[in-house]
Amino acid sequence: MKIPIARLPLVAALALLAGCASVSRREGADQVEQLLQTRLPSAFQWQHDAQGQAAIGARVTELLAQPLTPARAFQLAQLRNPQIAARYAELGIAQADVVEASRIANPTFSVTAMKDGDAHQISRGLSAPLSDLLLLPSRKRFAAGEYERAQLSIAGNLMNLAADTAADWYQAAAANQIALMREAVAKAADASAELAQRFYTAGNINALELKLEQAAASQARIAAARANADALRARLSLNTRLGLSGSDAARWKFDLPLLAPLPQDDELEPLQQLARAQRLDLAAARRESELLADALGLARRWRLLGEVEVGVEQEKETDGSRLHGPTLSLALPLFNQGQAAIARAEAKLELSRADLAQLQWQVDADVQNGVEQVSALRRIADDYRNALLPQREAVVQRQLERHNYMLIGAFELLLARQQEFDAYQAYLETVRDYWLARVELGRAVGTQLPGDAQAQERTFDAQSLLQAPADDPHAGHSMPETKPASDPHAGHSMPETNSANDPHAGHSMPETKPASDPHAGHSMPETKPANDPHAGHSMPAAPAQKAAAGKHDQQHTDADAKDTATDQEQQP
């Protein structure tokens, strides 16, 4: 390679122009966004210039004004999450590596000045690395492949960010609904404890039964406080993921109710095939293996090539004569013939292929596990929705009817209502787990799931559920108003005692004799342990039933038998 001295200004100018070549970050971002458009429900266009940043605030305000869905949450994360800028900064680094690989090393200019008395000898030289020039096409190809792999890796990181955002949304939304349910259960327990206090004041229950009710209420309040703390923590985690703080973090609302599980599951084998084609980390691993195989070929082909420099040199002698000619600097491969470089390239290729095989196996396993988890949780949610929830609702309705006929006390009705709320909470948790499992399945597949196109129904809204119907006297767990303290049976289903001579005055039931039987003519059945709805519960049985249990006379009148038959017909 000869570079005449006369052409040095031209060479310098070309080198200067090459050094001033700009790097387009928008081009690389377009490639990443193209990878995301077919895989995410809400693709976006990244802007790092001033004009793009100015539009972010308006878009954030627009999104916060709408109920927050998982898709809108990811749109907010795209605008505000610092990880987005960090990922695109990594893309800029990879693109800079491509530009650097397409350049050869700068030429070297040398000057030597020697003096012999009054005479001077000056030598000038210019050399360039020949090895860089020979390897330039391979280096450019390798750098372009690395840039493509970086794009796949960055797009995969953004896919994971979308999955993490959706998971945080489902966690926070479900925690919000569960906190409402726990608050409702706590109110029911407080109402039951308040009623127990009234019964204790009236002398109808003992101190142990009162403490059991109060302990149950305290436990329910603790559970409600813990649920509220979990809801706040989940919302904070989601806000952190979205890059929101201050008033922006407090003003948005969830898009509720939660979506019900999909009616059909995705098939395993098609999802595994889809994952092999769509997983970006799998594509990046394949590209890495290809690049390392190419690097091994280069190491073998150029194993004897060391540092090689060519150039020209001009020398001005002391007598004024000038000499010039080419120069060559060559490293002789006597001791190092590239054995280590080849061994290193072979080991890297083997490691990459092993990692690729492991990742392919892991992808299939992740998809299979995700499909099984989603299917199991969908079946559990269906059992809650189609069986347990209607059953609990029916129990509450029948207990309400029994309470209206004074067959049970308020404790039993409150317990049924609490158990209904517990069932609703368990259903919400199952729906949450279902969608979390589906998010992880989508992460394992690497793209939108085919089943996402199915029509989706809503679950119940916890807030509307707590607005109980008006005909339920215990809706919302408000307790009945008590009568004056002089009436020991205020609020009870037991008859009011008006005179000592007539223990059943005011009853519609016929008066029974002898008067020594204080419960003659009552329709309340004897409470037995097997029929105690509070067996095994921390909540005591209704005091009115406990006071009457075991005190009935064996000799009932005909009217008593008729009333007992009527009571049995009212029981489920």
C-alpha cells in the first residue's frame, strides 16, 4: 500500500470526513419498535429529542384521565419509566460499536530530526495498519450482527417491562378489591361484637362468648388493616413501574371490575411453536451462535496474521538530497501462531451452543408450565363462579328468611354474610392469579397469546357488591336498634315479657299451661350441637337459641306442635 506524500492532504481530509460521520439513533429505534409492533398490544415510538419530550406531559395527562388498564399502564411506562431511556441508551452504545468496527485504525505520522554540526537530517513517515484493512469486511459484518443481536436483546427487555407492568397492575387492582372485601368483613365482625355486647349487658351470654366475638372482630380489623397496607404497597410498586409520583400517582383509578377468565385455553403445541419463532431472547441466542461461528472461521483463516503496517517515508539528507520509499512492518508468527485465539473462539462457540440448547428446552418447559397453570386456575375460577358463589348467596338468602321468621339470631346471619364475602375474596384472588399466570405465559411465548382475541366478560365489582339490597335488614351489616335497657330481650326474636302473671302476653300464640313453663308456646327448636351453624367457628351461636336450648318442657300443646312443623318447613 503506497500513500504518496503529495496525497497526504487528501487522505487527511477523507479521514476527517469519516470521523465526522453521524450516528442515527432513530434508525436503530425504528428496528426495535418494528420488533415490538407484532408482539405488544400497544407499540410506541420512542422520542429523545426536545419536541418528543414536550409531548410527553400532554400524553401522560390524557392517559391518567382514563381508567387505567394494563395496556394504558404500559403506555405510561413507555413515557415515564427511566428503564426505557436506559434500554435505548444501550442501543446507542451498540450502534457506536458498529461505527467503530467499520473504521480502520488511524494512520501514524512520524518525524525524525537529526543534526550533524550545522547540517540537519530530517525524516518523515506515514504508515497505516494493513491488518485492519484486511479484516475490515469481516469486522463490519460481525459488528452488524452484534448490533442486530443488541436490538433483539433490547426489544426483549422491553417485552419483559411490559409483562412486569401488567403483573404489577393485576396485583394492585386485585389488592384494591380485596381491601374492600376485608373492610366489609371487618365491619360485619364489629357489628357482631357490638350485638354480643348488648346481649352480654342483657345477661343473655356469658363473658367467654363476648370475648370470642370481640376477638373475632379484632382479628377481622387486623386483616383489613393488613389488606389496606398490601393495597397501598401494590399501588406504590405500580406507580414506581410507571414512573409516577406526587399528584400523578394519586389521581388515576383502576379500570374495574377485573376481567373474568377466558372461556377457552390456548393449546400447548401451537404455543410452543409460536414461542420458538417469537421469543426475542431465543432469536438473540441463535444470532450469537452464528456470530461466534463466524468469528471462529476468521480466527482460523487469519491465524498467522499479526500486526502489519505499511507506509512511506521521506528523508532529507544533510547535503540536501531527498530520499523516499515504502515501509513495511510485519510481526513474524514464530512463537504465537494464533493457537490461543482459536481455542478461545472454539470454547465460546461451544458455550453459546450449549446455552442455546438450554434456552430452547427452557422455553418449551416454561410454555408447558404456563399452559397448565392457566388451565388449572381457570377451572378453579369456574368452580367459584358457577358453584361456590351461588351457593353462598343462596345460604345468605335462606338465612335471611330464617331470621325474618325468628328461627335464627343475628349472629348466624352475620356469619353467613361474612362467609359469602370470604368466598368473593377467594374468587378475586383466583382471578388475579389466573391473569398473573397468563402474563407469565405471554412472557414465555414472547408475543400476544392467540386467546387474547376472545370476547372477555367482567367479574363483579367489590364496591357494588357491598351495596346490599334494601330488603335485607342486615345489608352492610348494620345491627338492629335495641330497645330500652329495661327490656332484657331488646332486639331478640324472643317475646317481650309484659307481666309476671302472663309470661306470653302480646304473643299471637295461644297461652299455654302450666305457667311454670316459661317457654311453652315458643316455636324455637332446640339447638343441638350437630345443627349449630357456628360449630368450629370462633363466633358463638345465637344467644336467643342458647338461652332456650335444653329448657323446653317435653309436654307441648297442640299449638306448639303446629308451630314447630311450620318452623321446620321454613328451614332449608
